[in-house]
Amino acid sequence: MKEEYPKDFFIKLDSDDYRIGRLTLTKITESFNVEIDIVSKENKKIWAHIDVLYNLNDPQEALDRGVQRLSEFLNQSEN
């Protein structure tokens, strides 16, 4: 069974009742990219574009690195 891309993954933000983190995983030939955004819970419109990580070898690695990058951004915002 062939997997469909892009795939969106949503992450609850403890400090925000109105927005969520979104990781969009895309497959490009044999590598993966992940786009990191903060979006509105209600309509999924982008509130902040954080980063894009390119040329990752594994989808789980891409997601893990995306979560790490989102966490770094949120920690910077709090300080």
C-alpha cells in the first residue's frame, strides 16, 4: 500500500488555547522534508511559519527534528 504525502501532524501547545503546532511531512524522491508552523485551531490558518527542514532520511527522524525545532522556537518566545 502506497503512503500519501503530504501528511499533517498536530501538536497541542500547553501555553495557547487558540493555536496548535503543525508539522507537514513531505516525501521528495527518497528523502523527507518537514515544514513547521503554528496554526489557528479553528481554521488551520498559519499564525507563524517557524522553519523547513530538508533532506532527512527517515519520516520518524523528520518528525522528531520538527518537534525539536518547534520546541526550540517556543522556548525562545517565552524568554
